[in-house]
Amino acid sequence: MSTELHHLLIVYTAHVIAAGSPGPSNMRIMGVAMHNGRRAALILAAGVVSGSIFWGAMAAMGVSAALTRYAEALILLKIFGGLYLLYLAFKAGRAALASDAKAAAHAGPNGAALSGADLYRRGLLMHLSNPRSILAWIALVTLGLGPGSSWNTLAAILVGCAVLSGVIFCGYAIIFSTTPMIRLYRRARRWIEGLLAVCFGFAGLRLLLSRA
């Protein structure tokens, strides 16, 4: 096995673990899939994947690496990301406290409270406002490139990770929009929304209170 191929396999494995691990984006996709259905969840996932591809391109061009040298830029991004996650926590907490009848009325007759553009924008903002995404991509690009690496290797990292992101995030949307998962959501809606609120709140506070 060549050195470059070995590095690519390491990068792909690390990306699968990072993207597939439970986090704000995955949790939100799961919640939307169970509550609003597959189409809504796939649109949200498309926004998340777009954000991931954007940061990957920035990392490849070295723009995101520059953010690590300027503490002010990273701090502002952390504040924005933390506040946005706290906003999502508030929304999820309010949904958890709402009655089933009120939640159903808010969802609307077609089970979709938000338009496709709103869902896409929320998924995009969720990923763009997460500094971990930037730092993760910097780590992936650094991990995959060596002194003699070519542009082909860099393209393989970006394209491969983009495809894996699409499979992972859209996979969450498809799996959690199945009939058994939808039934589970209806039975445990308040607990699921409450868990989302806790996860978003914890992630938001961690961003706001982090120093590095």
C-alpha cells in the first residue's frame, strides 16, 4: 500500500468517526426526520453537508488555518456559534414543554413547520457556526498531506470526505424517518426534544466558555 493511500484511509476513517459521532448536527437531523419526515431531514442534511464542504475548501486554501493564528476571529466565531446553539436549545426546550396538540398544530397539516429554504439555511448555519468543524478540517488536511503530496491527494481528501459526509448525514435522515422511528418519536416526543435541548445547551455553553 502506498503512503498516500495509507494517509487517505486514515483521513477517511477519522472523518467517519467525527461526522458519525452524536453532535448538534446529527441530533437535529434525527429530530427533524422523526418529526417532519424524510424530505425535511434530507434538506437539513444538505445544508449541513454544504457547510462541511465549505470548511473543507477553506482548509484546503489555508484560510481556516489562518483563523487559528488570530484569536479574535476564532473567539467571535465561538460566540456566534455558542449563541446559535443556545437558541436551538431554547427552541427544543419550548417544544418539549408544549402539549402534543400544540406541537401537532405548529407542525402544520403536512407535518412541515419550516420551508425547504429555512431548513437548508439552518443546517448550513449550524455547521458554519461550529469552530470544531474548522479545526477538524485543518486536522484532516494536515493528517492527509505530506511533504511530497500532490493536488490529486488534496482533491481526494476533499471529494472523499464530502461523499462520506453526504452518506452519513443523509443516512441519519433516512433511518430516523422510517415508520418505527416516527412512532418512537410520537411516543417519546417530549423526551427527545428535551434531550436535544440539553445537547444544544451543553454544546453552546461549552463553546462560549471555552478558552482555546
